[in-house]
Amino acid sequence: MKTVRLALAGLGFVNRGLLRILIDKEAVLARTHGVRFKVTAVADSSGVALNTTGFDLSKLLRLKTEGGKAIDLPEFSSGLR
């Protein structure tokens, strides 16, 4: 199984759509293509959050859908603004 690490610049409409696809199609992508995706960095207007083991995509999507920002994530780094 190959793991592809992703960094998302912006968490607006397009990248929230990508998160939904990655969540909904995780098993299909693994089974048919042998690939797994991990989002390890997210950036928005508030700054950057890093998680080398990968964010929980459902929690990340929920945070952004509810109006949250990268600064609200425990992994937020104030030195990366």
C-alpha cells in the first residue's frame, strides 16, 4: 500500500470537496489503486497546522464546515504564520 501525504493550501469549497471524496472513497482507492492518502498539513488565513501522522479527515472537515480555522486545531503552530 502506498501512502501519499498531502498538504492543503486553503480549506474552502474545493478542498472541503476533496476531503469528502477522500473520506467517502478511502476503501475503494485502497482496494483498486493500492493508495492511501494522509493530510499532514493544512493552511488557511489563520496559519498552518501540521500533523506528521495525518489529520482525522472527518474531524477536519467538520471543523471547517462549522467555521473553524487552522488556529483552532491542536496541531496549530504559531511560528508558521
